[in-house]
Amino acid sequence: MFENEAAIISLPFVQPTLRVVPMPYDANHNGDIFGGWIMSHVDVAGGVEAYRRAQGRVTTVAVNSFVFKQAVRIGDVVSFYASIIET
């Protein structure tokens, strides 16, 4: 979903694990934030929850897929939510 398409977004009733504002150096020449920037912050948010559970060092073993549903722009507040589903 990009540009003029309307999006209905429902957010969880919990605090985000991580909240970040992307800056100009995180974007391409069109002002869209790099997918790798988003992926790295998803990894950090997941790592925060994993660290809380493990109470020690953790690492990402694999990521199966990412689906980007709309563009993130410079100055957007991006919230990352993480929860442990299974151990």
C-alpha cells in the first residue's frame, strides 16, 4: 500500500518495544526510508524482548520474510512492537 492508498491501522494496547524517528541519512533520494533500516530496528526490538526473557545474550538466527505494506518517510515516528509467541 503506497502513496494515496488509505490504510486502516490498529495498534496493540501495549507500549511499543522501540520507538524511533528516521532521519534524512536513513532515506533514499525520494525520502523513503531504506528497508534495511527498518529490518535492523525490527531485529533490535526482537532482541530486547528476547534479552528480557533470556536475561542474557541473544542472537537472531534467521528471518523468514518481511512484507513492507507502506512507505516510511523521514520524520515519521516508527513504533516497533515485539512479543514472544513460543520458546
